[in-house]
Amino acid sequence: MHFARHPLAPRKLVVLNAKGGSGKTTLATNLAAWFASRGEPTALMDFDPQGCSTRWLANRPETSPPIHGIAAFRINQQMTRSWQLRTPPGTRYLVVDTSAAIPAQRIADYTREADAIINDAAATEIDTHAAAGFISDLLLVAKEDRRHGRLAVVANRVRSGTVAQQRLLRFLDTLAIPCVTLLRDSQVYAHAAQRGIGIHEFKPWQVRRDLEQWAPLLAWVERRCTADPDAAGASSPLAGAPIDIATRLSAHGHAES
């Protein structure tokens, strides 16, 4: 999927999943906070009708690096949709927190012109099954080409060594989709959400284990945000012969249902 990028357009990261409660907003808000903490002009766009990212921003201390919020779930009849969704001039990064259970035919509306697409999946049997169906829609209906390298999965709220974790990792491996990191189930995320901050804004000694788990994801994000979209397909290590996506997704989805 190639697109012509305006030289002043912000880098766009989209966080999505098939179901609610998987940690999607946690990823989106912490990514936005990380960019902002580095002094980057950042916007956070909230499409989730629950407005969790918008509430997180409302809790954000005035002393924290600013993040521009866009409550995309609200429909303002007094302005055009494009004007409502605009980012301020000079915005460097745009993080998009999508709604849950996006219809397959609308996925591309969210992922269009994205530099990185992050699918978060909790490593439980139910969530793995939901992730399989969503990835099926992403690849087969939205026509996302995994060889462009902009799609990755984050395994969220993971208990290491569980059968569900191993099943999720094996499934992603068959599709050549990277699972860039595994995030543990930690109370620090609840504390961060209440305070409107990200884990990178805690004192490092308080969140050492969590920072270690975030490091591979942030390294992947930085690579994606510095990549040339027009060259992504040629430079990706996945740019080999296509694999039989439909067969592998079907085998996973129906064998365990």
C-alpha cells in the first residue's frame, strides 16, 4: 500500500483491536506520552465512543508535556468532519486510538496513510481467537500487505509461559507478523491512567521492568516513523513470496473454534 505523503504531515500510528478491554487505550496513551516527553509535538485522536483517551488527557497535569486531543468520537454539526479531525500545524506525531470491533469494510479508513499499525492482543484463548479474525479482516478485506512491514502485534497483559501466550506467538509466526513485545499485567498502567501520564513519565526505578518491555516496541516504532513509505515494500525483510494467508487464518480460526 503506497501513498504520497505531504512533507509536513505528521507521522501516524494507529492502535486497533477486534474487541474492547484488550489494552488498546493503554498503548495509545503511553505512546503519545512517550513522544511528548521527548519534546515532540503530539496529537492523540480518540475514536472510541467510551472516550477513555480523552478522559486520560483531561487528567493530564498542566506541568506534563502537552498533547493535543482530538475527540473524534464526537460529531460536531457546526463544523466539517475534516476540520474537526485536523491536527495543529507543526504536529510531528499523531496517535490514533480506534473504537473496538471496527467493521471489516471500514478498517482501511483508519489505517490509510499510517506509518505503523499496532494490533494489541491479550494472550488469552478468547482474545487470540478474536485477534485471528481481526487480522483476517485486516489482511484480506482491508488489503493490508504484511510485506510492507507496518503491521505488528503487541501481546498485552501477558502471563509468561502460559499456553495461551505460546498459541498466540505460534499463530503470528505462521503469518510472518512480528510480535514486537509482551507487556505484563501491571498496576502501574492503572496508576498512569488515573494521573493522565505515561509510564515513561514515572521515575525509572518505579517502572524498570515495564520500561524494559516497552523498549522493543519503541525501537520498532522509531524504525517505522523514519521509514520511507514508498520504499517499505522493497526494504521489508518480509518482502518475499506471498504466503497463503487465507488458508492459515482459516486453519487457526476454525480448528480452535
